[in-house]
Amino acid sequence: MKNSEYSVTELALEGYKVSYSPGCSGRINMNEAKTCVITNDDIASYLKVIKHVINDNGSSAKASDFSIFVYGNNPTPGSFQVQKPALM
């Protein structure tokens, strides 16, 4: 490459966020060296559980009166008491 524009990319991989260093695109001149660093950072997954209680027939239960269980591939925690009402 000499005196030309360039750009380095890669195919995306699900579950990873890609970022490129400044050396991954631009103009490169004759006798110039540049370094391109591509970083792939895994994206953390999460599950948000929202508990709604509707007391429209005279009951008075609160969200904290219920236990919630999460099943899957070793979720942490697997069960919990509702700590506070959902923010709307």
C-alpha cells in the first residue's frame, strides 16, 4: 500500500461488541507503518424480572409477598424475594 485510503473490518460475531483502534482506517503513505487493533468484548446477558400485583377485587397483596424462581443454565440467583416495587 502506498499513499492510499484503507479500512479494516471483520465479520460480526453474535454476543460480541467490536471496536477498532484509530489505526484501522485512514490514509497510509509510502514508507509508513500503522497498527490496527481489533477488540472483541463479550456482551453480558441479563434478565430483568418485573412483578406487578393488581388488587382490584379487594385483596391487598404486595409484590414482596411473592417468591420468584428463575430456571435455566445455572442462573444466579435461582430464586429470590421481591425486594422493592418496580419503577415505572
